Amino acid sequence: MGTVGFHTDQGKVHRASLPGDGAGVVQWDTTAEDPGFVRIEVRHPNGHVAALTNPIILT
């Protein structure tokens, strides 16, 4: 199983596993007052990075 991680200026705030075929939906709820940005990373089952976003500024 791969994973999806959500990172903010507060560190890793959410992590979810993906099913074996790699397709799935992950949701994380926050408010604009909490983190200043979020960055999302997707990892293969072996831990290698599959995708990484630039920081997304939350206003």
C-alpha cells in the first residue's frame, strides 16, 4: 500500500493509506486560520516518493 501525507508549517498533520491498486480518495479538513500552507506527498509502498506538490498557500 502506498500512502498520502499532508504537511503544513505545523509538520505532518495527516497520513492515509492507499489501496493496493493505488487509486483512492483522501480528505483532510482544516481552517484557513490554522496552517499557512499545505504540501502533499504520495509515496510508493516501498517508501519512495511518487509525487510531491509545491506548497499550497491557504488564505
